Amino acid sequence: MHTFCFLLKWHKATPKLWFLQRSDGMLRIEYKFVEAKTRHLHLFFYNLFLFAYQLGIKLVARWNPKARSWLKGRINIFDRLKDALQENRRPVIWMHCSSLGEFEQGRPIFESIKASHPQHFMLVTFFSPSGYEYRKEYAAADLVMYLPMDGKENAQRFLDIVQPKLVIWIKYEYWYYYLKQLKEQQVPVLLVSALFRPNMAFFQWYGKMYREILGFFNTIFVQNEASKAALKTIGFEENVVVAGDTRFDRVKTIADNPVQVPEIAAFIEQAPTLVAGSTWPEDEELLDHYANVHPHVKFIIAPHDIFEERLQQIEALFKHAVRYSKWKTMTENEKRQSSFNSLIIDNIGMLSSLYQYATVSYVGGGFGEEGVHNVLEAAVYGKPVVYGPEYSAYEEAIELIDCGGGFSIESVIEMEPLADRLLTDKAFYHETCEAAAGYVKGKAGASKSILDRIYEKRLLTN
């Protein structure tokens, strides 16, 4: 998906233009002219981005299965949407998420609304295949769909069919035409669990279009005071509410009702266990030596990607490994006689249940550009969490280290002594476990704050 990333980064780098203003008499006239021209220019480049993005998807789809899914999922999408809603007479609540992580953030709010207002039609849309493909059978929704690509005509057509009464967008989704038309139609739109930093385009001199997009939201629920303070500098204050991060509520719900996996329990027995989730090659290369020379320690590796080539790479690194799909089919006698200490998870969807079996958790992604994956899924079980050095963009990863429940390492030289200490120093281990559990528990409650605001403003009765 490298072309995706390139195009998206290119889109975020809105072209910068300089203009000269020479006298007070000319300043106001020239300023208005520049503002109008700049806005049109931004829209021109935005539309160009939309075109380039779709073209890039078509090119990448020749060899990339995710890109093919992106295209396939949008074939005849308006006809399918119309068929699903043609007889609907219930008010539609629409939640849009970019991908799976954002879906998990929105899920506590969505399910609470579903429980309290079962008469509403609940719609979920995704932009990315990594969200839609894994949650297309989501039972709490009446309909799960891909979101058609943004554009003036697409947005109008989509909204004419759906006619939502309340729209909830999660964290980082800022599609201009959808949001503009929702604003014009006076449909309340909430942005949930948003984060803002001064280096983002909203706060730059060239960010007028981005600031315009923020004005389309009725309420912006941010995760922290820093985000609220940043928005205040560009004139957004009255509609900004510090609610926290709804992911804390979601992971707490999962941990309070964990799904048991008997095959995992049978594999680890009573042995100390390191669960490594969402791993990339750099993460596996950091862990394989420790696994190979510590046969009494069990390892569960859940890679970020599970295509065959990646699974073979992991098998080559971990000398005593077996795939989960094979382990499930082995007889009890075969399992007892085996010498496996590493279990490779070759399916998607189990990770949040795996961390409950960890003595120590390792979360991957911390050696890549995008940074560490979701550390909260691991920390909620009250176990120490280890990850790589790229975590500065994730407040929860920073705070987990600050409170003593998380550890960042830069090499195998740091990883192995830390693993030894966590597995042998009982007092140190107990302290880190309490820190991790206390951190997650203390941050829960964002969903209630958002729901209270929804009910206070009577957004579900309009």
C-alpha cells in the first residue's frame, strides 16, 4: 500500500503560496481576492488528489489484495445502498470510520445508542478494507458499507439515499464534500476522539480549507486539553469538548468479558508467556533470538499481515514454531510430544483475546514510520507492555511509560535484559502490572461523556 501512503502524504502537503500586500488602501481588496483564489486553488488540488488517489488504487490493485478489495467493495455501491434502504422508515444513525482501529474507538458509543434506541437504523461505513473486511458482519449495525470516494456528486447521492439524522465520525476523517453537504443540510455531525497538534495543517497559514472543514462539525470531542488549546488558537472553542479517548472504554469492555481460547491455554500451559501482537519483520527479528534460546518461555506471535510469505519469514526466524491452524488440528498426544515454544497466529481477529494470556506483552510497529500499534489492548490486562522507539505520536504510549507500565526498547541488546528482569524479578513485575492496569482504569469514561452530550442536546430525538 505504499502508493496509498505517498498519495495521502502528498494530499496533506497543501501547496503554499506567497502574496504581497503593499499599502493599507490595497490590503483589504487584495486580501479578499487572495482568500477566494486560494480557496479555489485548494479545492482544485483537493479534487486532483481525489482523482489521483483513485487512479493510484487502480494501479496498485494489479498486485495488492487490499487495493483490489477497496475497488471491488465500491462496485455498484449506490445501487446496493439504495436496495438496503429503500424500505427503511426509521431514523438513520451513521458512524463513519477510516479503518478497524477507529471503528473500535467508535464502537462503545454506537452500541450504547443501539441499546437505548433500538428503533433507529444503524449504519457503519469504512474507508479502508482493513476495517470493512473484518467488520462487515458486525451484528450491532443494520448495514455495513464502504464509503464512496469523496466528491460533490458522490456525497450528494449518498446523502440523498441515507438521509441521516445524526452522524458520528471518528478521529481523523475529514472528507470535504461529505461534511460540507451535511452542514448545509443541517444534519448534526460529531467528531469523536480527535487529536490535534500544532504541526498539523489546520494550524498553518496555508490551512484555510482544513479550518473550514472543522467548522462543519457541530461538536468536536477531543482527547486532551492540549488539543483543545491548539484549536482555540484558530478560533474553535465553544464547540470543542475534552472527553478523553473512547478506546479506553472499548478495551476495558473486552477485558471485562474476555473470550477464552482453549487452544492458546493448552499451548502455554503454566509457562511464562510473551504475546507479541501486530508485529512487523523488525519486531520479529528483535524477539527471535530470545525465543530460540529460552525454550521454557512460550511465545505467541500475531503478525500485522498474515499472507503466506510473511508466515514463512516468521517460521524461518523462530526455530520451534507452529502455526495456530496446524496446532488446532493436532491430537492431544501429538501436542504433548511436540517441542514447540512459539505459536504463529495465522488468522485475523484474535489479538484482543490473546493478550489475556501474556506474562509480558510486546506491541509491534514501533520500528516503523507509522509508529507503535494499539498498546491499550495489551495494557488493559494489567501486564507490562514493551514496544519500539517510534511512539511519540501516541499519547497513551508516552503516558504508559511515564506511569511505569510500559517500556520502549531500541535493540535486542535492551530487549533481552528487560525480558529477563520482568520474568524473574517478582517485585518489579508486580509493580509494572499494577501501573499498567491503573493507567487504563483511570482513563476510562470518555464514552459516557460523549453520550451525555448527545442526550443533553437531544440529538437522537430530532
